[in-house]
Amino acid sequence: MSPIDPMPKSFDGEALLDEFMSAPSPELVRDLEALPGDILILGVGGKMGPTLARMAKRAAPSKRVVAVARFNSPGLREELEENGIETIACDLLDAEAVKKLPRLENVVFMAGFKFGAQADPGQTWAMNVQVPATVADIFRTSRIVAFSTGCVYPFATVREGGSTEDVPPNPPGEYAITCLGRERMFENYSKVHGTPGVLFRLNYAIDLRYGVLHDIAKNILDGKPIDVSMGHVNIIWQGDACSQALRCLAHCVTPPMPINVSGPEILPVRWLAAELGKRLGKAPEILGAEADRSWLTNTARAAQFFGYPKVPVATMMDWVADWQLAGRRSLGKPTKFEVRSGAY
């Protein structure tokens, strides 16, 4: 399948979805061809990691792409290896094991702990702060793109246009606080060792098997209300987000540069529910009222570097509605985008 264009009308199964979502853009191919060194992906076992790993290998087939995780999910390791990606099983909490990993020039750090954070704060701090400190120290000579989140910002109004990277972080809740801690570890070790990096502040990647649109559509079909108290969101197609993450390797600087990554639109949750309802043939039930402020980011900096995302919101909604109506697989991992307390 050729990268990105033309857009398919739908996806007849997960193989076609994964093939399209991991297709590299010509811009990514160009950037990785010019990038010195191979690529190490730490924490590849999450929702986005497999897409990013496959995309990296497809964009730069001559480079080593090494994927690291505990590999608890059946079949993932074999699937990645079938795509030409080297795999290493490693618990990133084990500093001695991390020291044995290959010191490649380019690192994408994707490890983290979110859901269950409120119930297990010790594990949350270990994964989100201790592990980044270990990685930042050991991979001091690499470029590091570290996945973070827009949750490090305070809530913003629609009128403000979302938080820019110049807004001082002020995260609510244990999870978001530890995400800021993750960033601080990479900043600190960059200061100590001169390590170049990017802090990749992502808001809501969209896959057809999970994500904000998936959650809204599923609730509509299940007859469950849509909570609109988090009045607005930013979303981005997962393939676009992975492409931008890999392209950030060419923009690593010292100290690490924060960059907000999502779609440029600030989208009302109520409007998304109404539009998905039209596509699903079922009116949504709305719960609550919109708060004045939401977690919103301004992605002008990312657009300056990478242009606008390739997959528009309306297309994502078409795909999600078709996927739901066909009864295709869900990952069963709600985003909890409506949670305003920061408690996950």
C-alpha cells in the first residue's frame, strides 16, 4: 500500500489497518535516510509501540531497528521479528539489564505507567521517573525522543487556543505529576551529559481499536451516556503521531525541546458524539455539562516542523464508525479522557 494517499474508505480487518497505519510518509523516509545511526525503541509493548517500530523499519530498511519490552503480550515479539525488527526482552526497572542493551545513536523512549496509577503510586513513580533517570544516564551519548503527555499542562480554555510549549507545567494528579518527573529526569541528564532530546507531549492518538473516538462510538452503540464535562479534546491519527515521533529524532537539541503533538483542531466532545451518532445511526445520550477548561494543546510548533497531520478528523470518524458497526476487535483499554481529576 502506498503511504497515506489515497485514503481507504474502510479497513477490512486488522492486517490492513496495521499496514496502512505503519506506512511511512515520504518526509519520514527522507528524514531517516539523513539521520546517522540505528534506532532503539524502549517500551515497544504499548498501544503505539508496534506501529512506530514497523514504521521505522519500513522507512529505513537498511537501519537496525531494535525493539525492547517485557513482551508479555502473546505473539508481539514474533510479529515484530517477522517485520525485520530485532527484539530484546528487558525489564526497564532492572538497571543492570538496561546497561546490557545496545547503545544505538537514536532512542525513542515510550515506557510509562498510567492506568492503575492512583492505586499503585509507587509503581507509577518507579516507571515514570526512576526508569527515565536510568535510561537518560545510560544512553547519554544518544539522541532521545521521550514520549510525554499534554497532561503536564494546566487546563486551558478554548479561547486561549490550548497550551503552547511556553506554558509552565502544572499537572493535576499523581500520574501527570510523574510524567513531569519523567521530563525533568531527561532534562537533568541532558544538562549533565549534553544529551540532545525532544519531549514529545502527545494528546490522544486515534486507532480504530482504542482512543477517544472509539470510546465515544462504543458508548453510543452500547446505549451508555457520553460525559461531556471534559468539553474539548485534541486528537491525532496514530500513524501521524508515530511519524512525527520518529521525525523528532532529526530535531533533538540540548536541553530537550518540548513539542506538543496532536491535531490542530480543538474539538467539542458534544460535537464528536453527534457526528459519530449520525454515522452510527443512533443518537448519543449526553451526560453533564462542559467545564470552562480542558486539557488542550497548541500544536503550532509541530506544524511548523512537520506540516499538518495527513488524516483529517472526519475521515477518522468515518473509519471508527465503520469499524464499530462491523463489530471488529477493541483493545478494551478506555482512554478515560473525561476524567478531570488526574486520577487514573
